Amino acid sequence: MARAGNCRPRGRTTIILAPVRARDAEEFAISHLKDHARALPARLMWLVAGLLPGAAAAKLGAMLLGAVGPQLRKQRQVLRNLHRVLPDASPAELRRVARGVWANLGSVLFEYPHLEQIVRERISVTMPESIRARMEAGEPMLYLTGHLANWEVLARYLSGRGAGLVVVYSPDDNPVMERLVQNFRAADGSVYVTKQEALRRLTPKFLQRRSVGLLPDVRVDSGPSLPLFGSAAPTTTSPPRLAARLDYPLVPVRAKRLGPARFEVEFLEPLTADPAHIGKRAAVDLMCQFNQVLETWISERPDEWLCTKRRWPKTPRGR
């Protein structure tokens, strides 16, 4: 009886698990096909963009998404964010700037196949002498920027200068799209680390004195609420804490669009905390400074800021 009893669970297990595995495989296959189907427009877009000169591709992308973007659901979020930036603007003015946001994003997407040529032939650079000296000496820095103009151009430029670059980023939810984008990025030699992996992987041993690039212009609900355009905005304090751990200077840098597939890269002097502040207070002080830099950059060129996601909380909250 004991022997028979031992056989019955194994028999049941075989009968029960076989259809579960088949169902899992079927669901995986369907999900895989959906991911490929959703990525198909991007494949076609980049095929067309790659056949065009860089400037023509950027113009086409701006025209297409400048027309389609305002019809998308994300348009409402773009308008809400822009209202924070331009509180006195009329609804018509906000819609005009929002069209520019979508047009800039269209250019960014269509410029992917041309990143190498853009960095080689179609950018100008302004930087303080202190930054130039550090870069020429191969000294690593922690670069802070935002989703402005074309941040991919900025990463491509930085990867070929100074100590090399490790970029912290948010991967695409669609693994097929993620692979396509990473194929474009792979040519620059940078290392891309997801936000989820950053704290664990960004050690001196892993970095090997390479610089780090971060884009802390997005909402991080776990961070303190710091001033941004007159309202409290949840902001990460990871960049200054990481910079202190690595002994890297915090250097603001941005790309400015000068035209289709043409840019200026602008560096600022490193941020420094109030000497009276240490630890968490110093990190907050430095991110408040960076938010002020962001305000200046975005105010100058609001249509170059990718603001399709909610930056401020729905209801005000304290620090």
C-alpha cells in the first residue's frame, strides 16, 4: 500500500503539470508575438530613417510626431507639465509648445540611425576650462542631465571622451524594443545599467574609473519633495550620494538643438554643496541646485523637454 501511495502523487503531478507547461509556453509565444508586433512600426521607422540623410530624417520625424502626438492620451500630461513651467501661457500657447515637444521627440527617434555622424560632424561643444582639463586627463565625472533636445547624442559624445561612460537608464517594457534601442547604443562603447541594478553594480571595481551619466529630471516618489518651478517635486538624491561614494564631481551638462540633427553640448561647472551640510542634507542641497539648473534649461527651451510623464504629484505633499 505504501508503494502504491508513493506512486499516485507522481502520477498526478505528471498529469497536472503537463497542461500547465503547455499553457505557459502558449502564453509566452503569444506575448513574444505581441512584443514583435508592437515593435514593427519602430523597425519600419528606423529603416526609413536610415535611408535618409540625418537632417531629412529629423525633419520627417518632427513632422510626423508633431502631427500625431497631440492626438495621443499623453498630450494631457504634457500640457499639465508645461503649465507648471509656463503658468502664464494661454491654452493656445501651451498647445503650440506641446506640439514642439512631440516634434522634438519625433526627431530624437528618427536620429537614432545617425547618432555616429551627428557626433562626428554636427555638434559644437562649450565647456569650462576646468572640465576640459579633467576630461583631457581622463578623470571620471558624474554627469547630470535631463531628457532635453537629444540625450542620446549627449551619451554618444561623452562615451568617446575622457574616461568612458556608464549610463543609468530605465529599460523599455517591450524587450524587443529594448534590444532594438540597445543595438543603436552599442556602437558608442558605453555601458548601460538599469536603475534597478545601479546601486548594486556601480562600484569602483565595476566602473574602473569610468564616468557615470544620470538623467534625474523624472519623478521618483521615494525621494524628498524639492522645489521645481515653484512646486514640490519628488526628486532622487541618489546622484550626489553616489558621487560622494565614488569621489566624482557632479557636472551638469545638456544638449541643445540647433536644428535638425544638429546640436550644441554645454557643460557647466561642478555643483558644490554648502560646507555646513553633510550626508543627507548635502545631497538635498545639491539636488536643489540641479533642479534650479533644470529650471533654467527648460525655461529657455520648453519644447525640447520630454515631459510625457507626470513630474509633480497629483496632490501637494510635504518633504
